[in-house]
Amino acid sequence: MISRIDHVSIAVKNQKEAEHFFHDILGAIAGVGMADPATKFFWQIFSLGDLSRIEIISPTEEGSFLDGFLKDKDGGVHHITLQTPDINKAMAHLEAQGIPVFGYNEYPGGVWKEIFIHPRHAFGVLIQIAEFKAADWLSDEVNLPPETRWQVEKTEAGATLSFAHPGGGRVSLDLNHGELKKLMASLEKAYTKTETKS
């Protein structure tokens, strides 16, 4: 039902200060972000390292759904977002288990479908479960080009081998010359076995 944890969402009063901390100090790379006028908040996705992500959310005006959460603090972990391949199956499974959900929302074009589990039913944590393509929300800087599943870049010590991750972004390995030879031998062996079967 759940593919992976996509991100942890941190609610803050001051978006610019939080972005300065995560982007300028910790080196996070900004992905997609936008304001939601209906619920009066702004959100921005950031990538850290190969596959870790956070979302920074903040109120844009009075009457935001974040007002109560931020009433007595400058910020804190607001929710965690779990990716599902099928939101309808996820809802049916949770209903069968007696876990209530709320807030079903589908964005135009079906690019994002979401539900929530209230903290009272999830050990004090607000859980968002969403169906989406993770790469759509990340910077091109962390994704491989479309339709590219792997990439090899020569280095002085050998090469950097990068793979597109199903959860968006890429996983990279630095291999020295000896490791590259072993990898090529393993690939050749696997290829020969495949050719023999066909």
C-alpha cells in the first residue's frame, strides 16, 4: 500500500528564514513550490543528498489552516507524507482496518491525490498519504533527464554511476577502476545468461 516516505513537512512562521537555513546553510536544493490561496499557505519542497526531502510550509495570511499549529511556536514538524501507487486502494485498505481518513483532494489533471490520517489515529502524527510521481516535484538538478534510467560520468578515480530512483531523484555511486572492472564482468555475465536463454 505504501511505496515510501516522500517527505517530512515542517511548518514555520517565517518562510524566508527557514529556506535560508535549509538551502543556504544545509545545502538543500529547492524543487517545486507554490501558494495555495484556498488554505492560505505556501509550500516548497527541498531535496537533501540523494533521496531525502523536506517540505517547508508557512501561512500566507490570517485565517490559514496553520494558524492553530503555529500559535505558540515558531515552527515544528507538521506531518509526514507517504507515497502510495493507488490512493483508492489505500483508502479501501484503511477503511477495512477501521482507520478513518479525511481531506480527500485531487488536484487538476490527477497530478496529486491525497488523504490524511488524524494524529489521534496515528500515535500523535498527522499522516498524509498521496498518489503522485515524485520526480514531478523535484528540481531538474536532482533528477536525471527524462527517460534516462542511468548515467555514467568518468572521474579521475574511475566513474560515478547514477540511477534514476522510482521515488524521484537519483542514487549515485563512486566506483574506482577495480570496482568498475568487477561491475563490467558482472554485467557481461548477466548479459550472457540472458542471451543464452533467448
